[in-house]
Amino acid sequence: QRKNPFSSDDRLASKPAHTHRGDPTYGRPPEGSRTEQRGKDAHSHVGKEVEELCLIIRSTGEVGEDGQVSVTFGQLFETYVTISNKVVGILLRARKHGLVHFEGEMLWQGKDDDVVITLL
């Protein structure tokens, strides 16, 4: 549409043609756009789910000798799946932020029920 001489959409004419990898805006939505706001809202929502997951681990887990709270994946899955069906994705996000620790790259229901998840 930017190249279309018959287009009357003024928003398209004001946007830069392309950004490059070195540009700080590369791969990001335009500032102030609805897309940027949706991304911020999604980030906030996932953050709240991670907090809720940590609270559930704290309430259902057991305190070990080292003072850290641990729970098995099977027990956590059974408790958390009634709240959200994204338990594995939220666990991966929590691990990425250094809030929990567990062995393995991915957890699978049934196969990894005995994997211990530790709240950091």
C-alpha cells in the first residue's frame, strides 16, 4: 500500500520502509501502537501467572532440609491444571526468570511426574 499511488491511507506513508538489525526498534511494534499495548498486556498477564504458580508451589510443596520448597511435577500438574492448562509453559517461563529449578529441558505429563521442582 505504501507504493500504491491510489492509496489514501496516511498512516502507511509515515512509517519507515524497513528497519535493520542494528536499529533499536528492529523487531518491535511502533511505539504507542495497539500492538505494543497488547504485548505489554500479555507480558503482564504471564507475569501474574508465574507469580500464581510460585504461590501454588509454596502452598502445596514441602520444605526440605535446605529450607527450599519442592514439589513433584505430577503433584503440581494435578493442582495447577484446574487453574490453567499452560502449566508447562508457565514453568519454563518461571525457570527462565530464575524462580524455579528442575532437571530436563521439557516436562511431560505421566513421564516426568516424579521430577522435583524447587522454588528458588
